[in-house]
Amino acid sequence: MKIVAVCTGRAERLAGKSYKTGIFKHSVDAGVMVDREGLIGDAICNRKHHGGPDQAVYCMGSLDLDWWSAEMGREIVPGTFGENLVIEDVDSRRIAVGDRFETETVTLEVTSARIPCATLAVRMDNAAFSRRFLQAGRPGFYCRVLRDGTLQAGDAVSYHAYTGAPVTMPELLETFGKNLSDEDRDRYLAAPIHQKLRAKLTSA
């Protein structure tokens, strides 16, 4: 397993919109430093919903991009969905909160699924794309950075599955905004989930 691509972006305006976004990511060849806030030099414009320690790095699997390429009938290149990393042979449907990915210098821990937003729909030039993204159940996954370092395409990656009861990415999509059973709520809280989700579950 290796890093297929490292992607960063700069603040750009969406067509027909007044605000700027960092969703336009492009692969870079050089190594990129990453710390608890994410990739150094990568634009994050909407801090309310993006970025921060529990959404420091957004990842997709190469199998996710392969699936989307077949689904959409065109090549979906790394960075299309605003992801920072594409990891070889990973299918985000199989990823759970607490799973870890390690390179020689960096340790990432999965915290949550990416929930599609209006910006993604505009980026894809398809008003219905957010619903399509939800239904596909291949959202990619956000990670916190447990160990700072440098990420570069070609870096070897080791995968370590969470040893507790799993909370998968498709499950997070399916339960987003819904009430959980007491059993599921306890399972979610036992995992190292995104702090915003944890706060919602503990205040409910």
C-alpha cells in the first residue's frame, strides 16, 4: 500500500458564487509537511465546516476513484472531490473510525466520513450530485494527525484496523442527522470520533 497522490489547493471562486473555496485540489510531486491542522499551504476557506484537528486530512481510496471513474464515464483524477490524499487499494466503504494509516513519518487516525455539501455539487457541475454522493456510500474519510511529518506520493503506507466495535463510513452517512439507538450511541462514543459529532451525541 502506498500514497498514490498528495493534493493541495488554493482559494478560488466557484462559478457564479461570491465566496472562495479550497475544494479545487491538484496533485503535487514534492513532499508536503502536515501538522495537526492539515497540509501546510493547503487552502481551507470555510473553517466552520472544514479543517481543524479532527478534519486535518481528507482521504480517498484509489478504489473509490476507480469506482467513480466507471460510474461517471470519465477519469476522476486525484483531488476531484477536494481530497488531500489518495491511498492505494483502499475502499472507503471498508474504513472505520479509529483505523490508522502510517507512513515513515506520519500517523493518521480516521475520525469521520465526508458529508457532501452544496460546494461539492457546484464543483461537480451537478445540482443533484450531493444526493448521488450520499447514495454511493463511498465518501472518503477525514483524519486527525497523531504524528506530524511529510507526505509524498509514493510513500509506503501501513494500515491498522481499529480494534473496537467498528463505526464505518457508510454507516456515518446513513445515520447523519438521525437519532441513534442507545446501543449505537454508546458504540459511536467508544470510538475516537470527530469531536463535533461527539459533542452532539453527548448533548442529545
